[in-house]
Amino acid sequence: MELSSVEKCDAEQHVRRITKALAAGSAHPAPEDVDTVLRGLGYLQERIDGPQRARGGVEFTLDLRVMGGSLCLSGTTTGTRTTIEPYGADVEVACTEVRR
């Protein structure tokens, strides 16, 4: 599902602030560390999937869909590198169920 232009702009802001906060944390973060950072940024626990260890780092998914929006973020961090991908998801499915 395509993100709207507003959601693309929102996604950029979320990606920047999450990446900055994770970079200021542990060089070898545990899932609990990533969860603490995300909750510290104000993300609600029920909107965070994971974090869990995977692919040499910690993976997480954020469901940022509000008022008919479709914004989801999928991220991985190793402590030294963070990659976050924004994508759209229909309200009928979980962000983690979307194939990209």
C-alpha cells in the first residue's frame, strides 16, 4: 500500500528521531534496550512489535496507523547501524503481516 505524501514526511521524521536515539544508546543493544528507547520516545507499547534478536541485530516494527492512515516502520539496529523502512499497511492486517 502506497504512503500518502504526508505519511512519507511523517516517516522521515520518525526515522530520524529513532535513528538518533538508538545511536546514542548501547553499541551492542539488547531487545530490552531498543524497547526502552522506543518507549522513551513516546511510542506506545501496544504499537511496538518486538524488539527481538535477528540477523545480527535487534529488529522491531512500529504500527503508526492513526485515523485511517497506513504508516508502519520496520527497523533493525546493531548499535552502530540502524536501518528503518517505512511502508503502508491496510488497517485490516497487522504491520508485521505485510510482504514488501
